[in-house]
Amino acid sequence: MRSYHAVLEVAGRYQTAVSALSRIYVRASGGQLIPISRFTTLERKQSAIAINHQGQFLSVTISFNLPPGVSLSQAVDAIRSSMREIGKPDAIQVSFQGTARDFKPRSRPRRCSSRPLYSQSMSC
């Protein structure tokens, strides 16, 4: 079975009521229109007020500070090592932001004790 990530958008006038979802149809391989209710389930529940995205995908930001005497290269290496150890699924994409994103390994560790905050975004 194939699975696809799709983002549907409707006109503003249809975004005000959940009942508008019952009027969304997709075209089947044979050409006929099928209501999405035939293969989806609508469930109402509490949710977060804001959901972070990176592009069209959900994301999470993890920030960290460097302890005194720890270089940025050591921190980046430790994070990458931790991801391997926990068995990060391939579907989760990891990217660094800020100075950690721009970091390029050098022969000597780079000390960044004056840099207060770095972040890492994970999209899934």
C-alpha cells in the first residue's frame, strides 16, 4: 500500500465549520469522485494552540547551552551520537540552526563559551 503526505487547502469560507470536511472529494484511479469520509476518520479532541512547522512538516525545536569548557564540536558530536544510540527513525529529519548549523569541524575544538543558545530542529 502506498502512502502520501498531502496538504489540502480550501477557500476561506469553508474553513469555519468542521462540517465542510464532508464536502471534500478525491478522484479515484477509475475517475470517480470519492468522499474522503470513505477512508478517513474525523475525531475532535483538544490540541495545541500553535503547532511548529519547518516548511510544510511538523517540527520540534530543541535548544541547548554549552557548559563551560565544552566546545561546539563536542556538543554537535554528542547530539549526533545520541540520535544514533536511540535509533532515530529515518522519517525524522534533523537539522541544526544558528551557529551549530554553520559549524564546520576543524582540527582543534572551537570554544564557544560566550555563545548563549543554539537550537536543533527535528521534523517529522
